[in-house]
Amino acid sequence: EIQHPLSRLAAGDQTYDGLAIEGLRLNFDLENSRSEPAIDLAAIDLPSKQITLSNATLALQHSGSPEGTSSKKTFLIDQVNATVRETAAGIGLSGKIGNLAGSQWTIEGSTAPTGTSWTLKLTSEQVTLVDGQWQDYPGIPAGIENHFQADIQSDAQIELTSDQQGGFRYTAIANLKQGKLNLPQFKLPIEIRGGESHCR
């Protein structure tokens, strides 16, 4: 759906006021992306000043079985409802994810006008990690279930940033509500009743 005055469309406008896209599915190959050059965000010309995504899906896939990781299934980030806006301050992103690792998330992001830096923040009030499932998430080392098992309920905040000075960085904060950990090699079960965890 294109949201733009008909008279300006007839006059040949190629950048629209608004563009609504429903049911979009993007497939992202995690392996091939490693060899691709970094994207210059400043060079991206949006087809519209505002793009609204409804019920979109991002599918993360592995084209092979990378060394040190298990053969992964397709990891879906589903039910994405978000708005992308182009402003003088750069590109802004806001919205919600209905299903990321079985949880609902709020997303906020922005880029600098030069495209040299960006920030993405994800927040969830209820994250549930189910043992036997999270071990298949992208980036998890193969065989980790032989050393570490966990069922956890928590809230979480993840912030991803990138700029020329510091490169790519991330911060994750989780307020653990309850859960169970197990270290199979030591036959050591651990019960969690609350706590806070930081990862950088």
C-alpha cells in the first residue's frame, strides 16, 4: 500500500510519504554474511519517508555447518510490527516483535545521518529459555548441552551498537526471576530464585 497524494504520483514522485508492507519475509544467511562487506547505511535510499511493516518475518539460516557450531535449524523472528522513518537525524526504527525465542520484545533503533554508527535496543519483560531449545539458537557453540543446561525465566534488555571508534559492541542485562541450571559433568543442579546478570 502506497500512501502518497495522487497528484504527486502522477507528477512522477519516486519517494513516497508512506509505504505499508504486510507479510514480508526476509531470509538472512548467517554464513554468507560473514564474507560480505559492511553496509554503508548512509548510502541506503529508502523508497518512502516512512515504511510500516505488519506481520513480517526474519528467517536466520545457516548455509552449512560452521566449525564449532552445531547444524542449526532456521531461527525465526516472527510477528514483527515496526515503523522505519527517515528524518534529518538519520533513520529511526520502532516497533514490537511478537515472537523472538518464544517471547515478546519492544525494539528501538536509530542510525546517524552519516551512516557510520547505529544503535538497536531490544527489551522484553518475560523471556523464557527452555532447555533443549535455546541450544539451537544462532551463535551457540555445538555440544554446549553436554556442559551446561538451563531453564530460565527472566526479563531482558539487549543493546547493540556500532561506530567507527569502538566497532561493534553489545550489552545484555537480565533480571533473573527463577530457573534451574545443571552442570552435567559435575552432576551439579542449581536452582535460581532471583538475581541480576550483565554481559558485555
